[in-house]
Amino acid sequence: MHSESAEHRDKAGQSQDEWLWGWDPTPGIVSVWAENDGWALVWRRLPETGQLVRERVRFRPWLLLDRLDDLLHVGDRLGLAGSADALIEYRVLDGPGELRFLVSAEDGRTLSSALLHGASQRLGKRIGHLRDLGHDTVLSLSPEEQYLVATGRTYFRDLPFDKLRRMQFDLETTGLSPESCRIFMISVRAPSGATQVLEARDDSDEAEAELIRQLVAVVQAEDPDVIENHNLHGFDLPFLDTRAERLGVVLALGRIGSGGLRQRAARRGTASEGDARRRVRFIAPGRELIDTLDAVLRYDFATRELPGHGLKAVARHLGIAKEDREYIPGDRIHEVYQRDPERVRRYATSDVEEVAEVARMLGGAAFALARMAPRRYERLADAGAATGVLDPLLVRAYLRAGMALPAHQAGDGTPHQGAALHLFASGVARRIVKADVASLYPSLMRAFRIGPKRDHLGALLAIVDRLVERRLAAKAAAKAAAAGSVERYTQEALSAAMKLVVNTAYGYMAAGGTLTRFADVHAANEVTRRGRATLDLMCRELAARGVTLLEADTDGVYFAVPESWTEADERRTVDEVAALLPPLVHLEFEGRYAAMLSHEPKNYALLTYGGKLLLKGVAFRSSRAEPYGETFLRRAIERLLAGDIPGVRDVYLATLDALRRRELPTYEVSSFVRLTKSPAKYLETRDSRRELAYEAMLASGRTAWSVGDKVRVYRAKGGSGGVVESPEHAAYAADGPDRRDYDADHYSRLLRDTFASRLARAFTPADYAAVFADPGQLSLFAPSLDTIHSVLNRQ
């Protein structure tokens, strides 16, 4: 009996591993391209030798249906799987799910055509595309995903990241519009690490066309598995594709055929020509096109530590940028090239070198996901965790088990209960400890086996089990690696990706039934209830041990400890409370800090014992905020947490003085905005309501823009506006003209009313008024700054 149970557990564990990792051990897949005709091309790089192998294999395109009615018209040519003469084969899957008919054919076009013909007859109207039948009627994946799901194959088995042949290229253009501007330079970094700069010989059509052909020739000669750049899909590829088409150059960057790039729908990308609301990305069959901006966004979503998402800001933060790195404002690159081409060559070369390192440090997340989920690597790089990662895993698990998938199902109206979040105190606290809860909600799902009611296979919980284990291992490996090392960033990126996916499992259940296939708000609410109870238990037990609670949520608890405590006391307290929690819920000592400014829930500043300042939350870090304000906040908070109140006042006065004297570059007062109205739409309402962003565009002579464009704008004297390009270095003001015509009075008011106000909770009202009083309106009764101290307010 015991051996039978053990054998059953072994088989169950093997099945669950297959759900997460697939079952085909074929190593080194670096790209897959499949067509509806039932042929797939698979490129593999042999882990031992690095040799590239190309395989052309047959597969049976398939669909998953809720009925066979629409295929009955083919008569005897429809048969059970294995039928000798069947044109279309079907298999009836087990279980109560609605999508139970797995149909396949040697040619996917034949299958789709037969289904659409039958559906048109049944519905009495022409059905031209499978998506018109609705996702509750048919599940249709891309040919590559059909192939990967059916075979159990995944990318990159047994292949380390550094064994990929990765190439980076970056365009330098005369402007931002491919309709009217040109490419004059392309920097390229080969897989070997060697760099070269390709340049147009002059500004003619022929020279630009030859430049593009040179790039194509280099790509074909180097034969990379992956092509990378920062904002590759947002700028470089759309610009390159448009210029190539206008110049009659075939952009043959793929590994098959002689045609140009293809397109796919995407969450983030460039606007489709036919529909500005639809986003698309380009595809080069046989190669994976990776935008490092995706990796940066995914990493920062989890860590919230990057100062910005632009390549230069990220490279500086990660310590990648060289000390002598050349910086040139984006709008002046071509101008500088005309008088100092060597400087632009150095700039362009640094771009591709930094992209390569950013991809290496932060690309581990998508690389790890591609080893699991049955999707192309480049699709997983920008995929959402729920429909982009969990859905493919669940579909593969169900089909592997021979189980029918449920259709999307509307909820019964029960509202979802939000996650627990407590702010116990605001202001300044000292001797801070962070106790981290490793994936609280997924851990509770595991501990109490809470999963969607309609997941009869138990696949979601099984996948969460494996992902949590993998995430904890990556987190431990990151802590063990040297600070600032590639290994640490790689493991942190992997941990962040796993955390994002496992945490999405809870959100996946809580989502509306039309959004996710296994939505179950009742199960999600049970997880929430247990999460609140667990968090309350932690907080009670910590408070009983003499700490001052500051903030608690599903990520962990911040608290201040008595002055007499040592680090050993802090760690012992966390361990004691951890021992009281449910099984599989891990509370860990994550870090200790000298001081903390608690502003609002999820918005705080931490000062390490080494003097490093960490800012969390949109109150202190936002891409839309004016840079001068964020600089002020950083400097003022550093002084505040150091206990130097006169220093806070000095920072405020210095910033105020720099504004009024217009010593700050215009960029520093600009804000980053997204344009949501077309020129025509804005002009319709301009007479009744003027908006700064659009007035700035018009004042700068820009009468054409697209919905979704992002620009930096500022308020000029007299209430008008202006547009400013983002500089990449502090030397911007000295490197070119800067009108500095901004409204100094407006930005002075903004300094006090918006930015300084984020320090208000650190003082009593009277002290706050004294610290941030206008120098021209000082009160005779204001307290001495030397007598002012920060405060902590219990909620």
C-alpha cells in the first residue's frame, strides 16, 4: 500500500513538473517559426559546441472547440483521432469543461476554412475569422504556440543565457518622424562583443538605402539568435521599417525567406497603420527581437528602485555606464554629428554596449519564463503575467492531462475584497526593520489548498507550488551573490519574474470571469480573509514584543525598534513571530535601516546605515514629476533623516533661489506627459479650454502628433508652454541653447505646495510652516530651526 502511494505521488509530481516545464527534453531551442500549413522550423544551439542546427518538422495544427456541429458538414472526412481516411480528426477530452473537442488537421488552413464554413451555415451569416466565434467557442493559438503546446517543448533547455548569440543595434536619425527624417548612422554590437558604426556617406536616398542594406548584411553574416535594443519596438524597428519601405529596401532581418518584417498584436508597441488604437510589434522569423525596455519595466515593477526607465538612467543606476561615457541630447545628435562625428560615434557605441549589459543583468526574467511557458521568447518578454504566462501554462497542463478546458464564466456579483494594507504611523522613525513575507497570498493558497473551483485538475495550485519554490531559490541566490554583480541582478530579475507570476495567480482568480478562464472571486476572497488574519497576527505579535509598527501589507511589515536593541534582538524577534505563522508562510528578516520617512501607504523613504537613500512610491518617484522637484525631495529627505533640520531649510532656499534666478535648465522644470488627443480633437475644444501639453506642442511649432506620444513640456512665462528634449547629462545647458523662459513663480509655488508638502508629516504644523516659509515673508515669532525636531504621528 505504501509503495503504491509513493508511486502515485511520484507520477503526480512528474505530471506537475511537466505542466510547468514541458516534457520534451530537446535542448538549446533558440527560436521557433511555424506556419498554418503544418510545418515548423526549429533553430537549436547545441549547448556543448554552440553549433546552430535547423530542423524542419511536421506538426498537426489544432483548435479546441465547444462543439463539433460546425464540422459535421465534412461528413466521413471527420473522424476520431487515428482514423485512416479522416481529413479532420477530433478527440473528446475528459472532465466537465466546455471546450472539450480537440480537432486537428495536417493543414491548419483546411481546418479553419471548414470550421468557418460550418459556423456560417449554422449562424446564417458569414463568419470571416475564428475570433468572430468568440473565445468561449474556440481556442485558437498562434502556430508556434500550437507546436510548443503539442510537443511539450520550450526554449533554452540546458542553454545558459551567455550561450545565446545576441546582437544589439541602435539607430541615429535626423529626427523622430520616419516620414520626413532619415537614418544617418547605425551602431552595431556583434555577439562577440565587437562594435562597429555604419554611416551614410551623404544625405541622399541612395546613401540611406545602402546604409540599411549594410545593416541587413551584418545581421545575416553574424546570424544572431537574438537582436536587442532599448525601445526597439517603440522606435528603432518602426522607424527602420518605414524608411526601408519608402526606399525600396527589403528588410530581410530574419532567418527565412527574402521578405521583410512581419507584425503581431502586442500590449506595447507602435500604432497599427489601419487602427491607431491597436498596438503591433515586428517579427523577424527565426530570430527573437528583444526590447530591453520590457525588462526594465518588469524589474522596476517589482523593485521600484530605478530612477527612470531610459537607457542612460538605467545604465548609470546599474553601474554599467563608463565614467567617460559620451552624452548628447536626443534632439541635437545630428547637429553634433555634422561638426564632430567622432563624438557621435562614441555616443552610439556606448548605447549598444549598455543595451547588451542591461539585457544581461535584467533579461533573466523573460529568459526563465521562456524555459517554462509555451510561447516564443520575444512574446514572453512583454507578456502580462496572467494571460501571457499563466494561461499558456494552464492550457498546456489541461491538454497534457487530456482534460477539457472551462469556458469563461461571468461571476455571481460577489465583490472582490481588497488586499490588507495598514499605515500605523507617519512621520520620521528611527532604527527600522523590514520583515518580509515571501509571496503571502500564493503561500496561503498553497498552505490551505485554495484554488479555483473549476480547476478540476488542480493545475493552478501545482504551478504556484513550483513557482514559489523556484522564486525562493532565486531570492536566496541573489542574497548570496556579491552586491552589484551580474549574478545578483540576474537572480533578482528571476525572483521578480517568479514573484510577479505567482502573485498574479491570486489576481487571476479575483479577475472578472470574462478576463480569466479560472476566475473564482469566492476563492480569492478566502485567500484575502486568511491574508488579513495572518497579517493581523504578525502585527499583534510584533507589537507585543515592544516594537513600533509603521506599515504592513502583503509584502511585509516595517517597524521601529527600541534604541537599546541590537541586530541580534531584531532578528530573534522576527524569527519568533515567523514560528507562529501558518505552514508555508515565510516571514524573513529582510533589512534594517537607520531612519524612515513614512508619508502614505506604500510611499516612504529609507536611509540605510551606510547613508544610502531609498525612495519608494509615486509621491517620491514618478516619471511625470518635474526633475527639480524630485532632486529637491532627495536632498531634503537626506537632511531630514540625518536630523539636520537647518539643512532641510537650506535645500529649500537653494532650490527656490535657483528657480527665481532661472539657474536651472528648462528640462528640470518639465513634466513627462502622454498626449491623449489628436491635433484635430484638441483644436475642437481649444477655444473653451486650453491645456498646457497641447499649447506647448503648438508653441513649439509642432502641429502634428499621434495619440499616445509622450513628450516633456513646461509652463513658460505668461502661461504659454514649451517642449524640451530629455538631456542625458548635466552638461546639457552648457552644450546648447536653453531659453530658460519658464514661469519661475509657478514652479516656486509648485516647490512648496506639491513637493515640500510631502515632508509635512515629519513636522508639527507650526514647525513645517517655519521650515518652508518664503524668505520674503518670515514671521517675527517663528521658532529657531535648531529647536525643531521631526515627529512620528501614530494613526
